[in-house]
Amino acid sequence: MRILVIGIGGVGSYLIEFITRLLYKSELGKSLYPKIVLMDGDSFEIKNEERQIVTMYNENKATSTAEKYYELYKANIDGIPEYLTEENIKNFIKEEDVIFICTDNYKSRKMISDFSCENLKNFIIINGGNFYYDGAVQIHKRVNGKDIKPPITKYHKEIREANDKLPNEMSCEELMNSEPQLHPVNVMVATLMYWCFFNNCLKIDDDEKEKVVLKDGEVFEAYFDMRKMIVNPVV
């Protein structure tokens, strides 16, 4: 298993804390010791303090976060200081990857889903996104060319027909003027993505308690609304 986290912002920075702690400090994850790759072309700024785990100002988010968790947990982790694009995607998404999509644009989600569906036989995509007070997480799992859980485009027209821009296509002004988001909503998305990873990728085998094996959870999507204090699974 290799883990690829795309986007190290309000969602991705918290998700990395969760999964590195699980995989490198808990007994459950120690026997697996997977490779983790972080990918983001952006740098941390002072304004990010409100809702992101900032590792080092004016430094690339992916590389500085990778350095932090290598030092903290001796994680098997690398950072790639680039945005994922239509030109480079074939170099970074591989067979049997667990792909966390933590970007805030639909076109990136569609690009990752389409590429994986067209080129890979085995993978897991865990996609997280949110608005101001609510959000959702989807999981697409494919094994030996068969979809165990549906593509993230299947029930989401906004992803399937994405007409926004990839980060590398945006101007500096467009990148600066992102939609406002709330810290607790970002953390909730990261938490649900973490739950998806735990329930669909890891379990302790009854006979070999240190062995980590694949399993299947039933849920392929979860929606939450912070104002109503609800989380609704979709099966």
C-alpha cells in the first residue's frame, strides 16, 4: 500500500496528523509501515493559521509537512512541491494507491477519478469536500478491475461535469480569493476521511493480531451538517 494525499490545506493538514499517528505510533499500523506521499504546490501563509496545521511559513506545504512528520514519528513520508495536473498525473498516481483527495475544486476530483478509472485495476479513492457549514466524504474502491464501491462521479454531477479550474490554471488572485471555510468543518471532513481509511483499509486479523489486512466497510458516502449536528451515511 502507498498513500497519496493531494492537497495539504484545511482538510489535508489534519488528515496527515491522524493517519501518521495511526500508522507509525499505534500497534495497529506499525506492521504495515506504508509509504506516504504528500502533494501540494502552495506554501503556508500567516492567514492559514485560522484553520490549518501550519508547519513553516513561506515554505511549501507538502515538503514542510513531510519533514515535520518524519521528525516527529519517523514516518516513511515524502513531499512533492507541485500541483497535480493533467500533464503530470501519470507520474504520481499508481496501481494499488490509496488516494486522498483534499483539494477544494471539482476539476481536480474529476481528473483524479477519470484517470484512475481509465488506467488502474486496484485503488481506493477517498474524497472529501465541504461548504461553510456542511460537507461530505465519498469512497471509491476498485479490486481487480471491479468497482466494490462506486466512482465519486457517479452520484455527483458537480464532479462529473466540473467546469472550474485546476490550481495550476488559476491566477495568483484567484488562488488568494478562495471561498471562506470554517475550521471545525474542515476537521470534520478530515475525521470522516480518516474513518473511511480505517474502516476500508485496516483491521486487526483475529488470528494474527499484528497483521493488517484489507476489509470492506458498507458505507460509500457520508454527509454531515454542523448546524444540525447530524452525520448521514449512504449505503
